[in-house]
Amino acid sequence: SYADRQASVNYQTVGFNHSLSELVQSLINQGLSIQHFNEYNYSPYNCFPDMEQIEENQFRLKPFGNKIPLVYSLVVQG
């Protein structure tokens, strides 16, 4: 930290293999058009630490509640 250079700093990073822009641009490059896009603030899988089940087959990251999207759906035409 800039305030205490001797301080122990711990953090965790979560990364994704493909950004949304990479995905969308690859669809555009193939001549497809996006008809529908939706984000969901839950996952159908209990795939991260500290998740809570909110309904059947719906899990959220407990510290963040419904504040971040965890999966999305796309409908394309081409």
C-alpha cells in the first residue's frame, strides 16, 4: 500500500477467458447479428466460493447479492 509499504496486502482476482467484446466481435466478424442479449445476476451452478442458493438452480455470490451478472444469454441470426 502507498500508506504503509510494509503492510501485508492480500487480494483475490477472478478472471474470465473471453471478454464480452471478444465474443460479440467474433459473432459480428462471422456475419451474425445479435437479436437478443440478457445478463442474469445468478448462476445455475454453485461454481465459486461463498455462493448462496436463492432458488432451485440459482446461486449468487453472497457478498455481492444481485449486483453483478454471472451468466448471459445471446440469440443470434445469420
